[in-house]
Amino acid sequence: MINSLQKGEYFIRTLFKNKIIKSVIWSFLGTFISKGFVFLGMFLVARMVSVDDYGLIGLLQSFINTFTLFSLASFGVTATKYLAKYSKTDKVKASEILSLTSLFVWSISLLVLILSIVFINQLESFVIGRNGLYFELLVCIAAIFFASLNGLQVGALAGLESFKKISIVNIVNGICVLPLMFFGTKYFGILGVVVAIAITNLSTWICSQILLHQELKKAEIKIVFTGLFQHKSILYNFSLPAFVSSLMISPIILSTNVILTKYNLNGYYHLGIYNASFYFSQIVTLLIGIVGQVFYPLAMRNFGKSNKVFDFINIVHPFAIGLFLVIPILILPDIFAQLFGNKYSNDDMYLTTILIGSFTIVNSLKVGIGRNFAAGNLMWYSVFSNLFWGILVLLLSYILVDYGAIGRALSYFSAYLLNFLLFVPFYIRKRLVDPKLIFNKFNLFILMILSSILFSFINLSSVFPRIIILLLSVVLIAYILYKWFLNYTTTHGKKY
């Protein structure tokens, strides 16, 4: 009888060597060029503007991200799931579902565009809290429209597993964004930054539209106008809860930004510190997303099939990526702060970076569980989890507002950690995760290592011994993950 380890070796040989690795490479290449240039551009922007202006730019970016979700309504995720499920087995159904999602994305995007223009003065007052940024907000509204449409198209390409085409879209994004952001900031300041974002979103939307048309033609999937609403249950059971769940995140972030800028005397300064620290978390989340984009269609097909190797990799790989990327930030926050210039080299930046890094690790453990929510058609349950998190983070952000960037980071860390701990029993009861992947000695060992890393930063001012501790920690965690994999995949008996 073939044991779990033998099945795991077969799985790795037949899938990882051929398809998954190639897809990850293409995803990494495109995302590295695209987001890497965006992050490089923001580093340059941070050096070219004041900390207060950098906080204002972060507020405008948060506004774009928030209202993009209003328009996109998570239909990109819907396109990914159902194209992955039906593109090869039922082309008519795949065409109808894609057409239905496209109809709703265009409708919502146009509605948000019109309402944003009509109420732009009110948005300026609420979001920014000061006058004189009318044109900046107008450009942001255009950026939102094209980002929303592009999100659907990239989601559809992911469902068709056209990761090479997604890579091309991202490369176009990277080629456009860096020079536009640099020269825009240099000659036009804040307005130049948002114009660069809007032009980049427009160019990537055009590129993804062309490439998606090619892939749909190849897959024999068409945009149709009949039979659409027989799939309306998908909108209710998947798209709507995905929309509501994700909608709680960016608006909450925008709201906590507003709380910080309105109720702290140096709010824009502290928001600038927080945004600079948060870019490290964004890099980690981005790299986790590169692999996750490839795993998402696979999770739709492998959920509930008792494949221990896939279950382990699906849940643990984002956690592992988070650990290896965040550990250097936890032990060397002073070094990373130097990337933004001397004005960011202070205790506020260091402690904020450590707290953000800590909740990034917590979130990385939830990524695979989130995929299982979608695969198991339990999206409405994720709404309650995000609702609890949103209420908690808003309350804590208001209570800790006087502590500036540190208070903001602490509120997010506390909310993410409590949300995870309180909802773990639910995850297990709904069979979204094996309890052995949460409660085990290996996670305990990793927690002890992370605690020692934080202790090292607090007590060691010299960089060299901290680098030695960093290298030892990485090697030790790699060994723990390897032993954890062997232990889990060779254990017999009932799965969970």
C-alpha cells in the first residue's frame, strides 16, 4: 500500500516539477518586475517628499485600494474559481459565469465612478480632511476605475492558469510605473504620484484585456448574453460574501488612517512612519501571493481529498515564506529603516516595523485557510471573522491613537492575533485545517525562536551578533519545517 510520503513524492514529481514550478517562476518574474518597481518607486518618493506628505500619499493609496474593492466586488476571485473548475469540462457554463461576473464588475465600476465624481467634495472632506486636493482625488477616481476592471481580467487569466500572460501584464505595469512615479514626484509632487498610478492602471488594463481575449479564444470561452442569471446563486453564495468579507478590510484600513490623521496632532507624520514600515509587510504579502495565485486553482480541485502532502504545503508554505522574509526585519529593523533615509531612523519606526512584521507572520498562517474557505464554499463564514476583526481594530485604533504609529501597529497586531486564536476552533470544526497543522511542537519551537529574535534586538545594539543570530535562526527554522513535513505526511490514520 502506498503511504503518504510515497504519494507526496509522486505529487511533487508530477506536479511541482512540471506545472507548479513553471507557473510560480512566471508569476514571480512578472510580479518581481511590477511590484518591485512600485516599491522602488515608493522608496524614491519617500526620500523626495516630507514624512507628512508621504503619509498623505499613503492615505490616497488607501483610498484607491478601498474603492477598487467596491468596484471589483471580489468578482476576480469568482472568475478564478469557476474558470478553473469549468474551463475544460463545461465551456458553456464557464462562458455564462464569466459573462455574468463581467456584467456586474462593469456595472459596479461605472456606478462607483459616477458617484465618486458627484460626491468628490464630500470625499475630499472625509478622506483627506483638508481642501486643495480636488484634482488629486479626481485622478484617484480614474485609477480606481481601471484597477477594478483589470482585477477581473487578471482573475480570469488565473482561472485559465495563464500565468505567463499575467506575468506580461505585470511587466507592463513595472515598465510604466517607475519612471512615471519618479518624474511625477520630482516635477508635480503628490499630484504626480497619483497621475503615475492612474496611467499605470490604464496601461495594464489595456494589456490584460488584449491577452485575456487571446486566452478566451484559445479556450473556446465566449462572452454571451443569454443564460447568465441561471447562475445567480453563485453571486449570492460566493461572490457576495467574498465581496462583503474583503470589503471590510480596505475600508477599515482607510478608516484607521482617518482616525490617526484626525485625532493625533502629528497624524500625517505617524501615518508616514506606519506606511514606510508597512511596505516591508506588503513585500512579504506580495511574494506569498505569487505562489498563492498558482495554488488557488489547485486548492479548488484538491480540497477535501485527504492528500496530506498537498494539505501541508497549502497551509504551511505561506507561513514558511512569511517566516523567512520577516525574521530579518524583526532582528534588523534599524537597517531596513535606512532604506527610507535618516528621517525614518528612530524608535517609532523600529517598533512599528517589528509589530507589523509580527502580525504579518500571523496573517501568513491564515492564507491557506482562506483558500479553503473559498474551496469549501464557506465564504459567508469568513464575513463574521472579518467583521470581528474590523470592529476590534477600529476600537483599538481609537483607544491607542495617542501613541501614533506604534499604537496603530499594536492595534492591528492585537486584532489579527485575537481574531486568529478565537476562530481556530471554527476552522477546525469546519475542516478547513487539520488541528495537527496548528497545535504541534513544531509551531511551539518556532514561537520560541521568534521570541529569542525579539529579545536579541532589544538587548544587542551591535549589528554583527544579530546577523549571526539571524543566520542560525533561519537554518534552525528550515530544519524544523523539514521535520514537521516528514512527521505530518508519514502519520497514518484519520485525517481530521
